[in-house]
Amino acid sequence: MIHHDGHDYGQAADIAAALGADITAERVRDWARRSRKGKGKLAGMLPGHHLPGQGRGTTWYRLDHAAQVERATRLERRGRQRTRQVELTQAA
């Protein structure tokens, strides 16, 4: 992680480690891909800052933006969960 202009930046693995054990680097990259698409809840929420370099270069993400995306996706998942109706009977 690096600190620049009052914000923390990190690569996908750094961001995933900062957000918790249930978040992976691939999940952060997926959020960034969904953010680049012009539609949906995540549109524009997680811009990546790509720096050219050896190989493919590196992409840096802001930690506070990633935290907002994580919150939005958790709330989205919670809204999609359906409650099951079950019938309870007394045990004999």
C-alpha cells in the first residue's frame, strides 16, 4: 500500500488483504471490470490507475473506493436473498 494525497492506494492483492479474509484479489479485479462498464450499481465506483511498466504494468486502486464497492455489493447480495417459508411441527 502507498499513501498519496491523503488516500491509500494498493494493487488488487493489497486491497483484498486490507478489506478482510473473505475478499480476494480476483474479486477486486472483478469489481474494477464491473466499474468500467457504463451500467449497473458499480459503474464508475472503482477506477483503476494503470501505470505502464515491465510486462503489463501495474494497476492501483484507492482503498476507500474499494470499501464503498464492497459495501454496495454486500447490500446488493443481501437484497437478493430470499426468505424461505417453512412449517414447523412439534417433535414427538
